[in-house]
Amino acid sequence: MSNLQEASDLQNNVSISARRFEESPFIERTDCPEMIRGVYAGRYFPIFTGEDYLEKYWCLRQKALIFDVPEKPIEISGPDAVPFLEKVLARKVATMAEGRGYYAIACTPQGGVFMDGVMFKLGENRFWYVQADGPFEAWLMAHSGGFDVSISDPHSRVLQIQGPTSIEIMKAASGGAIDETLKYFRSGYFDLGGQTLYVSRTGFTNELGFEVYSDGAKTDHLALWDHLMACGEPHGMEFSSTRALTIRRIEGGILGNLTDMTPDMTPYEAGLAPFINMEKGDFVGRDALVGKDTRSCLFGLTCATQTPAAGSVVMEGDTVVGRITAGIPSPTLGVGVGYVHFNAPGDWVGRTLSMRLPDGSLHSGDIVQPPFFDQEKNIVRGVDRSIPERPAI
């Protein structure tokens, strides 16, 4: 099931039982009558709060935004934590250092993408895997036979502080303990307003940013929120729903599990070959990946006349050659951008093809290699600290 967050989804909502999914511990600070929530990893999160998404987007690009996100940390610990993770993940775990984060994929036995997320080593034989959408905790349980491991939910809720002023905000929030020396995909425990919490220099926007992980019932969530907001206010930080985040993650070439990649796609098709360590030995799905075409089928499409939308098809002449998985209007580029999953690998980049939207209209689109800008990822790594100018309308 896709977890789409396109503009049309704001008008496509249903009422469901409020107790079926986890409520955010920050809801008292973020709730408003206009809020529309999504469900992701069994958690509610705000996808719209009545805000002007363009204003929030440019606040993200020029200052900072704080997001209440639903990614779910799962704890894997015990004497067999390392061999267990080597078995269930396609990324090599044994050489991982404490305080390091790895992007890691779990494959199905058939070699498809089941889950993606970021894994952190918190201590010896203790890891957190911050999962994307999907039933990953149950999947881990099902594969844990024969391993001396404990799989548990630490009930950690995640806040993302993203944008060029995020380092100054985190410096203030940590009393100077967090600064530029905390490199991209590094993490550790820090005192934030009198509470010891796990912090990583990661995010879902490809902007400079951090993630703060609460510690379940031990955390005073509202005090944490108030502390971060007070530290962020002098640096222009605002709260936002995830609409601006979704726009920026697509611009930045970040894929959404169950939306842009699905269990019927290999990680190679999704362009994720660098994260599959075939040489490390056996893991779930490895046998199915042996001999597979390692070329990508997932690319970007830019369109000057319309925003790509899920359900659109991409055509070469009269032949359908791919489909759009998700699309957004790019405020930075001034065009519509989206991901296209081609039916087969090929020399697609640099070509101009037709896109047929769900309403039947045809539009010309250029195929590009994502991300749509900042190919070297200098922004998220902190190499490029320049503040982008907002284009004149």
C-alpha cells in the first residue's frame, strides 16, 4: 500500500478509529483544526496543518523546520545481535563502529525490497533500526529463530530539525556539545535541556539536519518540544507538517518505501546497488539476487507544463515504458518533478518522453538522474552552506 502525500491526497481522506494507531506525544503542541494526518509505520503524523507549503518550503531551505515524523526505531540487542542483523540485512554490520549510522535494506527471500531504514550502533550488541513504512518488527520476530536476540519497541518518537540553521539550533539546544564535528550519519547521546537523548546527523530532506529520538516514557516530550522551539526561534525555525519535507525529499532523490520502491522491485532496480553487500556472505534474499541485472530502472522526470502524479504512465511513442511513483512541484527548479519506474533498464537519462496523467492529458518530460539538484550532496554534508535565494514569481 502506497503512502502518498501528493496535493490530491489532501482531498482524499476517511475517518478511522483513533485508537488503532499510535498518537504523537507532541500532539498537544502541534494539533490544529486544519490538521490532516497520515499513518506510517502504525503512527499518526501531520501531513497538512493548513499552512502555506511554499512558505514552509523556503523556511526549510533558508532557515529551519522541525518535523514530527513517524519513522519507528526498533531495538535489536543481545549476544547474537550482529549475526542476526547480518542475516536479515543486505548491509555488512560486523565492522560497524559505535555512534555510526548506516542506510540498510532488508530484502524478501525473492530478492525484493521489503524495508529500508537507518541502523545505528548504540553500544556493544545493541542497535536501533529506524524503519520506514511497513510491518518490520513482526518480520524481524519471524526471522529470529535460532538467534539469542531481543527485538523490542523502545517507544521512541522522532523529531527532525532540518535546514541551514540546524547546526546553530542544535548547538544552542545541547549547550554547545553538538556542532560541526558531528559528521553526517554520526550519532550519540547528548543533554538537551536536562534530558539525555540520542541525536543523529541525518534526515529525510537532503538539507543539513538532525534527528532527535525520545526515550519512551522516560522523556518529558512537551518539555523537549518547548526547549527545541525556544532554541530554534532565534534562528527562524518553525514547525511544519510533512508536506514541505515530502517535496524536498523527492527533489533530493530520497525514495519512499512502499511508494517509490516495493517488494516486487529488487534494490538494483531501485538504484540502490551500492547498499547491497553481496560479498559479506549469506543474507535473506541473497540467493535470489545472484545474477540479477544490477542496472537501475528508477529515474527522475522533469516536466515544465504539469506536476507528475502517481498513476501517470510514461510513454515512448505509443508504448508504455514506465510509470510515475510520486511527483511534486519543485519550487527551486520551477518545474514538476517525479520518479519514474521503467519496465526495464536502459539508457533513459537524457531522453524526452511523453507522460500521460490520470486525466488523460499528455505532457513532455525529460528523464534525469536523481537527485534533481545538488548531485554531489554537498548541502546535506555541510560542504555547501550557502543560503539559496527564493526565485521571483
